[in-house]
Amino acid sequence: RPRRFGKTLMMSMIDYFFNFKYDSLELFKNRKISKYPDVIDNYLNQYPVVRLNMRDVYGANEKEILSSIVNKISRLYRDFDYLLDSENLLEVDKEEFLLILNKKADLPLLYTSIYLLTYLLSIHHKKKVILLIDEYDNPLEVAYEHSVYNEVMPLLKPIYSSALKGNDYLLFGLITGVLQIGKEPLFSGLNNLFISSICDSFLNEYFGFNKSEVKEMLNYYKINVDIEEISKWYGGYNLINNHETF
């Protein structure tokens, strides 16, 4: 989806719904999903969630971009440092955790760092893990701007692929970005990959605002304006097969 289209907001919503570190009943109890009590009972705040946002990865060359990725993953590991006290994990697992946390991991360990985190969480909590990767393509855009795309691609591919391909510890993974997610070359070999493009997905109605939602918001805030006039102000995106574009 394009920028400013609600991707990160959606990731936050999914995080708050599934993540067991939150108590989110108040957020969802008056929403449409509350009409499905079995979903609330079985999924609300029931799973460990790993949320990785690649938005602020930066650098003017391959070394700087790699360093930025290392810092990003190290900060992610800090959120789960309680695993170092887990009685369910082996000492060798904790040693690898510390190497990544302290930014001392070699490249092979860095490549499997996200997979390793899902594995450790699943073993510790005895539950499958949800993986959310937001703005997966930002490092590629940064690399392209600085003419190091071909150097950075081999760094990212094993990190993403090891986390998603054949990972038995995932309940599911969700990836968002501006660039079309394709199986080649970054996600080559992934199985059970569902691509939701802006042109042909049933998910279109859940991104941005359609006309009926805008009307509802205007009524809620008691703003008396001509909805058709607003439609002229907003060029918008023409989502193919969308239910009702605004």
C-alpha cells in the first residue's frame, strides 16, 4: 500500500489484539469483532508477538545499512530479555540471544536472528508466535538511493527468508510495504504466501476510508459538509474491485 495508507496502524491493531502483553478487551469490546465471542476467547491477547518495523533503517553504504539493521534487531531483542531467565531454554540458546542483543553476532547468526527469536519465544511460552514486519522494503529503498542495492539484497534475503520459510514456530507472519511483495527474489521459496496488492485484494476495504466511513465520521463529529464536494478535493486511489472507493 502507498505511504500514509494505514499500514502501520493496522499492524498496531493486530499487535494489540493478539499480543499477550496487553489487556485489550476495552479496545475491542464495542467493535464488530466483539460479535464473535469465540474469536475473543481464543485469540484476544493469547500469543507472543514479534513486531519489527524497518522504517528507520538508514545508511549511505552497505556497511552503514548493515550496522543499522544490527542495531534494529538488537533493540528488538531487548523487548524479550526475560528469555535469559527462562528455565525452558538451553544455555546455548541464551548465549546466542546475548550475542545478538550485544551486537556481537556474526553474519550467519544475524541471518537467523528473527527466526531464532520466534523459536525461543515459542519454546518458552509453549505457544506459536505471530511475526509482524512493517515497511520491509525500506532498507531496499535506502540501498537503491545510494547505489548499493545489489550489496544489501543478500543481507536482507536470509533474514526474512529464515524467519518465514518453513518456520514451524509461527502462527502466521504479516509483512507490509510500499513495494509489491513478490516471491522473487527477496521472498523466493516461501510457501503459503498470500499477496494482498492494492489492485486485486478483498482487503482493500480495510485500508484508507471509503465513502460510507467518511459519512459516518462527519456525522459523528457533527460536521455539515457536502460529501460530494469533499470527493472532488480528494483525488484518492482507484482501488480495482474495491467495494466503494472515496
